[in-house]
Amino acid sequence: MSETTPFPIRHWSEDDRPREKFQLKGKSALSDAELIAIIIGSGSSKESAVDLSKRILSSVHNNLNELSALSLEQLVAFKGIGPVKAIAISAAMELCRRRRESESRQLSKISSSRDVFELMQPVIGELPHEEFWLLYLNNSNKILHRHQLSKGGITGTVVDVRLAFKTALQFGATGIILCHNHPSGSLKPSDADKQITRKMRLAGDNLDIKVLDHVIVTETAYYSFSDEGLL
């Protein structure tokens, strides 16, 4: 018995073809798999572009954040994905990340811990290493400056308190928000996280610069020291 081959996309109803569907019904009518199928252009003799896209998405639990974290080598490991298609997918994911970052930059005032997450997740939420950032605010909680204080490994980073407050004084900040990521995805603050928060708060008290919050950011969620009553 001969092996059957999938019905090629070109033989599908026009309404079911991703590109034609995009034109007829608009981009919001397409599934994630159909959008990725447009990006990669074609599948193989045994699998349509849409089915290939579904298989890739299934491997990352249909999570676009997980898809964006795949390396070129991991993408090429899928049968039907060569270097050109892998680069196309990675480029599309990077554009999505840059769009989110661009949108976050428009946020000029912090009203809640959620605002901090929306601002910083595109910057540090998907990194494989830890970074420690500071947001410097004025009396109206408007952002005066955003600064990467340190960059570390998978499990930690070193924080220089003196440098943090030197920058605060330079910008005339009256408030500081601490922010760092946990590549592990854990939202539980470590003992080191708690210690640096206390150290920064005490230093701020001496300079009349209030530490307003310390937000731990992961790929999809956040933890706020202020919300949890730890400040």
C-alpha cells in the first residue's frame, strides 16, 4: 500500500489557504499556525506548511514566548525547516519582541507593579541570564531614567548600591524601583533578593530617596515586593 501525501495547500478551498484567508478575512482570522505557515512559505511533499507549523507550535505547548526562545539549531531540527525558514521564524519573533519593547517605552508614568512588568518584560523577561535594572522616578512617579545596573549569569547578578544611588542623584530622582528577572521562571524571591532590597531601602532612607518596589520578572508573570508587603 502506497504512502498517502497530504492534500497540498494549493488544492485547498481559497477560504482555507492562509494567504488568501489573510486577504479575504483579515489577519485576526488566522490561527498562529496559519500565520507561521505564511512566514515559512511552504511545507514538504509529506506535510503542508500549516501542519508543519502546528507541529512546531505543539512542541512548545502553543506558546509563542517559548517559540521565540528556540535557537536556529533547534528550529532546523524540525523536518521541513531549513536555515532560511528558521531565520524567517526567528526574525518574525524578534520583530514581535521589539514591538512590545517599543510599546513599553511609551509608558512614562508608573501607577502599579503591573506597569513595571509591562515595561520590563520585553527587555528582560525572556533572557537566559539575570539582569538587574533600576527605574528612577520623580515625585509624580514619572520615569526620569531606566538603567541596567548589572548583568550576570543564570542564577544571579551583583548589585552596586553606591552606583545605583549615584545615578539617582544625577537625575534628581525621588523614587527608585528595583527590577530583575529570574530565567528559571520562579517567582519566589531568594534570600539574596530580600537582602539587596533591604540594603537598597536603607541606603535610600539616608538619602531621602524612596525604594518604591522591587519587581521580579519572568516570561509570563511577576512578583512585587510592594504588593506582598515586603517593603
